[in-house]
Amino acid sequence: MSENEHGGLRTAAALKPGALKKTIVMVGMMGAGKTAVGRALAARLGVPFLDSDHEIENAANMSIPEIFARDGEAFFRQKERQVIARLLAEERGVLSTGGGAFLAEENREIVRAAGVSVWLKADLEVLWNRVRHRDTRPLLRTADPKATLEALYRARVPLYAKADLAVVSDGQASIETMVDRVLEALTARPDVLEWQ
């Protein structure tokens, strides 16, 4: 296990999180739990929860699958970059990003400059169990969605590994336990979160 990878709890349970100094940006594959864990983390910290996909949908007045169908992935990625930059500039909180957001070097640089990236690291079977019954994932609308997910996973993991922190999402832990794991990882980053 690398220095920036956390799966257990040590000191966060004994400490109380204080002021948030930088936005916490949740990154990882579809189905990793970025929205659920991010929302619960924001509630625990008493800060705003932001969701880049939700903001894009609101601005376009259509769903992500509709944007992909009408305008294509390249257009979506351009809007995603603009929204992430705006959200990081406007408000400090917890930001959940779409699965492809962290793949672009420009997005990684924007996040690195204004926040801290936290990779929710889930293995392929955990992800497949979470996404296989949903048809809201435009990239999985293929003849073999599991093979597509596996190809995405293999291509994306090396880029997610560039995140500032990694937290194991094993598919067994509750959302609250996942929040504890993220907070534990953040004890190594006093530039992001003060502790009392």
C-alpha cells in the first residue's frame, strides 16, 4: 500500500475536523461512490456539496446522456472543464466529478492548483456490481458493457493514481465508514483541512 493510499482508520477518529482550506475533489470510476461519499463528507464537514455533472446538466437543461447524444463527448468534456474551473474558483466545499473528468491533464492541473484530489479506488467487480443495472451511463451503452467498463478501468486507473490521495472503496464499507476513511487520508494534508 502506497503512502497516499488509505483503507484503515487511525487518527481521524480521535480528531475533529475544523476549517476547510481547499476544495476536496472526489475522483474515480463511475460507481466508485464519489457522489454518495462526497455528499456525506460535505455534510460531516458542514460545507457545500458540489457535483460537476449536475452543474453541467443544469446549465444545458438536459441530461448527460442527452448531451453526449446531441453534442458528443468532446463538447461535454469542454463544458466539464469549464464547470470544474468555475466551481473551484467560486466556492470551497466537496466536489464530485464525473468519471472522465480527472483524465484530462488540464483538469488535473486545475484541481491541483485549487484543491486536493481524492481517488475512491474500487476494483472492477465492485464497480460492475454498482453500475450494471443502470442505463444512465452513456459510455456503457455498448453491446458488451462489462467489457467496456473493463477497458475504461484499465485505461483510467494509471491516471487516477495521479490523485493526491487514494482511499479504498471495497464495496463493503458503509458511506459513513468511507467518509471516515477520507477524513483519515486528509489528516496528512493540513493545507486542506484543519484539525481540532
